[in-house]
Amino acid sequence: MNELIPPSPDIDATQLALLRLLAEQPDLSQRELSKVLGLSLGKTHYVLHALLNKGLVKARNFRRNDNKLAYAYLLTPAGLREKLNLTRQFLARKEAEFDQLRTTIAGLRAELNGLAEEQ
């Protein structure tokens, strides 16, 4: 993992969201990525450059319709593997959270039923 970004579920989720979005729409600008992801432009820049530095994404110049140079952010083979790995980790984490939430809900229902019977 990049030294600039410590491993955490939030960072992993952000990186996964960015990788997924770039896989679908590689020609989005950083400003457009920021807007779609609901992140600040600074955080988007930070995460994108971490992915570039790790070799998971590469930037290619191209011309936009308004005659300005822009970049296409393409996932590298390592980026595709990391996207798959992060997707598996994210899904496992969300399934565990779902199971825990289901247990909590069952406990609360039982508590409510017990309180209702006492009255």
C-alpha cells in the first residue's frame, strides 16, 4: 500500500469507487470525478495520484471537443487486479456488517416484544 495513504476501509472504499468509475468512464476530469464521487477536489486529486503512483492507473493525453488537452485515466492490468481484490474485500466487509445489523435488529425486536408483553 502507498505510504501516503494508510490502509483503512474508507480509503479502500474510495479507491474502489474511483477505480470502478475510471473503468467505466476513463475520460472524466478530476473535477468531474470529484462531483460524481461526492468528494472534494483535493481528496480526489490525492487518491487519484496515489493510484497513479502505485501503477494502478495511467494517464493518457487526448484532445477534448473544446480544443483543450485532457487526460484519460486508464486502469493498468495491476489496477484491474486491485479493483477485483478491493471489490472482494468490500463485499466481505459489507456482508459482515449486514449480518451484524440483522442480529442487532432481531435483538431489538425481541426486546420490544418483551416490553410489549410486560405492559
